[in-house]
Amino acid sequence: MFTRTQLANTDGVHQLVRLEEEDMTIQLRGLRRTLPGAILYWTLVVCTAGLLYVVDTWFHTISLWFIMKPAPLATAEYIQVTDEGKHLSMERVQHVKFSGTLTTVFGNSSKSSDSMELGELRVFVFRHNRFIMHPVSLEYISTSKWKDAQWQQGIVTGRHGLTSQEVNQRMCIFDSCLIDIEEKSWIRLLVEEVLNPFYVFQIASIIIWSCEDYYYYAACIFVISVVSIAVTLISTKRTVRKIKQMAAYSCPVRVLRDRKWEVIDSVGLVPGDIFDMSDEGISVLPCEAIMLEGDCIVNESMLTGESVPESKSPLDSNSNVMELIDLSTHTFKPEISRHVVFAGTKIVRVRKALSRFPRDHSATPNEGAGMLEISETFSDQLSSTVSADVASGPNARATAMVLRTGFNTTKGSLVRSIVFPRPTKFRFYRDAFRFIGVLAVIAMCGFIANTINLHHIGVSTGAIAKKALDLITVVVPPALPASMSIGMAFAARRLRKVGIFCISPSRINVASKVAVMCFDKTGTLTEEGLDLLGVHVASQETGSFIDMHSEIQHVTESITTAKDSSELQDIIGVPGITVFNALATCHSLRLVDNVPIGDPLEAKMFEFTGWQMEENEGNEPEGDQASNATPLPTVIRPPASSTVPAGLEELGILRCFEFSPALRRASVVTKRLHNKYAETYTKGAPEIIRTICRPETIPGDFDVVLDRYTQSGYRVIALAGKPLHMSYRKTAILERNEVESDLTFMGFMVFENRLKPTTAGVLKELRDAKIRMIMCTGDNPLTAVSVAKECELVNPSTTVFVSYLHSEPHSALNEKGNIENAIANPHSPLASVSWRESSGIKVALDPISLVPYATDPQDAQAVAMADDLQKSGQYGVAVT
């Protein structure tokens, strides 16, 4: 089904279409070719010795006036595409044979016309966006927003796959699953470059100089122009070819069609196809798909720039993701994107599960994953092992359903933005054309004055023309475009040597106009990895923090069995949860070649425990252990040679709620071997974890300890947890908000993130170039301020104020006299903002005027600092 954003088609000839991804509104105009107009146009081209054609290449409208006439969109032969009155392109309407109903192409609209049979589709393509004419509304609709009518009801493709008829229909709608960029021929590139107004002016100048016997000068300019054109053409051709090779990708895939599995080229994939992601031929995703069975780890750095692999999980049987998914955008909410694998991403690892789809009878006995042998009961399911008899499970696979193909994918949109960059208006180009314009006016004045003067002294008309035109070529520098082209070509060559490709060399000049640089912190200004200094545990008995644990032995030695139950407890003092269990299980790491892969912070946290991970393949047990298409839990075990407290022999991660940027936390549901009940652990930003914990579990020195670490530049992550006294079936259906509520605060993990050796030098260069620098980070603002001062992004002597959000008016906060502890719950409405000095001195900013004042009039240091800041006005703010 299409989600249409097309605007009203008022006269049948014009239509407005909004392209969300390009952030532009285009106007479509129907045109039809006229033979008399075409004859007249080409006659004038011949009569003007091609001059009319040259001018037409600059303005693109002269030929339209002669050759085309308006026609209804429903019958038009060509579609003129314009943007705010500016001509963009002329596209021919294609007639594609089709056999199907209106619903097949445009979805179910609950109208009587949905069953209308279509014999052909009227299609045109603009910048790789495919549009189809709706025969009832008489509007062109983009295929990028197509959504199967069944998906609206939460139903994916049936267990027998698409039929041949459905595949043929969808191939007519979407075309092939390939991002194929048109590579212009050498002749076409040469004509477009030579017909540039600057080079046309140079050709005219060379002819004039030759008539004036300036052969050497004309020959030099000719050679420079030829070299300039050649260098530009070679550079453009090479870059386009490189991008074409990077964009186009196909591979063999095993797809389910007509109740059987078959191997096809990925070019033949269409939305709705079911394919096997675990097939060895797939190393890079050729399309965008949603996971149905099994799970996988993918590297999305090609699209996002993030080097940390992402884990993708299958849809739950009762999931409403297919109803909620919006294909009109290339970005999804976290609860949707964790099921979607994007085109162009590299597959790091695929884990299979027992499949509900038909067996692949063409598979060899050795294909597929092994079945799982479940030992004992559910309480011991964490000890499940993979059978050595891999031949017993040929129907285990990781399946996914195609959502989008070709240029409709996120990768396709990225490539399209490279090939067709958004038009930008820079003062550099405006001033350059003003300069040329001023020179042209001077040249015209000289042309007129020189013509009159030469006529008075009796010079012949031919000589007057040559002298006057020669004056124009002298005033307007003919070597200017060639010099600029050569300079940009050499710049593009230097960029290419360091892996930066540019298909529009003229944009290189824009780089000198950069005024602001924004940086992420972790992995950009600081090292990618983190070092875990230790865990600062909070005791529920004393209501405060105890000493920092920098060794895992200090964490485990306090684990004992509770007196009144078989539950384990540690220094926290709450039966059923321990800090060690939180450190060992509260992560979403995955094993690749027996190495834990995932967020560097989580990897360091798990490495701190010294334990080992194991991942099983297959399906969960039947019966009370409700099964879905997800492999068995991740198992955490101690090394064979280590000794552990009784009852802590093995841990399993039953459910994982991955980190959500919106929530700023992540959670897991875990279980110990032989234990009756599960437990849940959550980690995240301290200010967020604080709001989901029971208030009585928050230590009294929470703010003091947190500020001490953040002001020293450390990254602080809070831990919390609670035991789940319920059956596995109830645990399996818990919502995330139920897991992440009424928790017990457990403590802080403290990480050190060192600056990169090159950071300070790069920032100094930018500072010397008068470029403003901004750091954007999700860390605690006090940590961000400390790092910014360390790398001198902010002057170390600068006083910085940090903002705090509150759910109560500022006057009420003053009455309480405790602004620091009045942090608003993120779900509460915002009522006021307060500003506090980042190093802990009792100085704040007035919330209205932002003028510094001392919060404690008796504090001499605070009063003196506030007075100095008021006089100098030299202070900064960290905006959160």
C-alpha cells in the first residue's frame, strides 16, 4: 500500500509531489511532442549554426517552447520535472505490460475500484525515483512508499512464499533489485563540459585572437583549455566509475517461491520475498529485509559510520511491527530497526533457528544447523548443547522477508544523494558571478566607446569588430575558468589519494567556507575503547556507597546464600540480585569466532568478570517454555580452572532489551542454573536509572560521588536490578516498562576514556583557522565539560555552567533550598531550568537573565567568582 503525500492535481496537467528524503517538492507537468514545432526548432538550429542549441543547453527551456505542448498527465508522453520553477529534467513515460488489480499496485483503499484490472502501467523515473500513474485519481505515485496490504494487518508473506505471478507483478512495479548508476559516455561528458558558458567564451576568444594574429597566446589558451577539460573528464569518469562499482552489488540467494526453495541472483528479489540469510553466498545485504527467524550481527558502518556491530532479532509472533513500520522514511524507531537489516550492511554472523517454512529438499545433509539436545528440565536448559549430528537439522535456517529493493533502500537513498546532491547557494559563487558581471559591464562600456572612436577615425567595419571584441576578451580573463578547473582537478586528485571521492569538483571550493565543526566524543575525540576502573557499590544496609572495587575478586567474595532462602546476595544486601550477575549478563554482546562483539563499553564490562560466553543455536523448548523463532539463551560460564561461590556455576540471558537512545538504558532478564526464578538488571545514565529505582534504595551521597567522577572526566554508568518471583511464562511476556520499574539501585561502573594522541593537534589547527568547534555527546555533561577542557576545545580556565531540568517552577525550588536534588523525571513536564557551575563551586546562573550569582551568600569564594564573572562576562554553558 502507498502512503501518499502527493498534493492536489488541479488541472490534470500539473501535479505537486513531496519527496521527503530529498527534502524537496517537485512539480510534474505533462507534455506531448509536436512534429511542426520540432521541424521549426531544428531548422533554426541549422540556420544559427548551432548557436540556438548551445543556448538551449544553458536554459533547457527553448526546445520546450518549440517541440512540446501541454498534455494531461494521464496521456502525456513526457513529464517535465521542475523544482520551484527551475527546470530539473525531462523524463519519458514508459508503458509497462501488467496483469493484476489496482490493489496489487496501490494497496487496499476500501473502494469499489480496488478490483479494477490493469493491463499496463504508465511509469516514469526521476533521479532513480520510480512513479506510477494511478488510473482513478490520475496522479503519479512514488513506489518508495509501497506497502503490501497484508502488512497493514501485521501479516507477513505466507509460509509458502510468493507465487510466480506475484513476483512478476512486483518486478513490473519495482524493477530489479540493483543500485545501478548511469555512467555517462566520454562523448556526452565532453559535450556537456565544452558547452559550458566559460568554455564557449574561450572558444570565441581563441577565434578572435587568431584573426588578430595572436597565434602564440591563442595556442597557449587552447592547450590550457584542452588539458583542463581532459583532467576534469578523467577525474569525473574515474570517480563515477568508482561509485558505480561501490553501489552495484548482487549475489546468489536462496529464496522461497511457489512452495519450494530455489537459488536466484539477488537482482531478481522483490518486496515480500522470503530468503535464507544464512546462505554462504550472502556477505553483504543486497536489499532491506526484516528478520523472521534466527538472528544476526551486522556491520552498519557503511550507512551510519558506527564501527560497533548491531544485533538483529526476529519478529515475535504477536508483534505489531509490520503494522507500525513506515516505509516512507529510511529511519525507523529503535523498536523497529532492531528487526530490520539494511541494504549494504555486512553480515558478521548469522545464527539459525528451527524454521516454520518448508524444508529445502535440495539441501545437502551437511547443510543447516544442528538440533539442540535439551538436558533435564527448564531449570537446566542453560546447559543445552549443540548436537554433533548436524545432519539431523537441515530445516534450521535464518529467514528474512524483503521490505525494499534498489534505490528505495537506505543505501539507494544515500547513493542518490551523492549522485544528485542538493543544490546549495554559497556566497563564494555569488561573488564570483558578480565579479564576472562587473568585468562584463566594463567590457561593454569599452566595447561601445572603442567602436565609436574607431568609427570616427575611419577604421573599417571588420577591423572595428575585431578590435572591439578583442577588448572584451582582455577585460574578462579567458584563462580564469581553465585555471580554476585545473586547480579543482588537482585538489580532487589529492583527495582521491586519501580515499575521498568527489564527482562535483566545483564543490571543493566550498570546503574553505566551513565555519563550524561538530564532534562526537567517544571514538572521535577519545579512544574507541574504555578502561573499567572499577565498581562503586551502594550498600542498602548503610544507605551509602562503599569503597571502589577495582578487582572482580572483591565483588565475588561477598556473595553468600541468604539465610531464609536459597537466593544469592552480596554486599548490597538484597536476596536474589548481585553486582557480579549484573556485570556478567547486562549486555547484548554476541560471539563471532569465539570473541565477544558489541559495544566497547559492554565488552570491557564483561571482560572485567573474567567469565566466558557460549551461544546455542536452535529453538527453545516446547510447553511452558513458549517457543518462538529465537535461538536458546546466551550462557555465561566461569573458566574451567576458576573457583566460584556455590550456586553461581552458570548464568543465562533469557531476554535482552537493547540500549535505546530515547530511554538511555538497557536491560536483561537472566537466570542462574537450578534457580527457580529469574532476575532482571538494568544499566544506563545515572540520572535516568535514578528515576526508575525505588527512592529508598538511592544512597544519600549519590550526587556527591557522581559529581566527583564526572568532574574528573570519567564516564559513569549506573546499575540496578530486582528479582522476578514469577514463572518463566510470565517472565517471557513481560513488557519493557514492567522490567525497568521498582528497581534496587546497585552502584556505579566507572570508566576511563583517554584522549586520542592526535586530538589536541587537530583541534589546535581548527582553532588557528578560526573554525568554531562543538562537542556533541550522550555522556554526563560534567564528563563532557572535563574532556572539552582537557583537549582544549574549551579554554581550561573558562567557567562552564551545566543545565538541569526540573518539573517544578524555579520559585518553588528556591523555597526548598535544594536545587541539585530537584532533577525532573524524564516523563514529567518541564517547568524550569537551573544552571550550576561545573566544578562544584556554589555559583549559578539566573534562569531568566543568565547572570551569575552565588547560591550561598556566606561562601566568600562563590561570591568573589560571581562578581568576577558578572564584570568580565567570560563564561560558557553546556546545553543538555
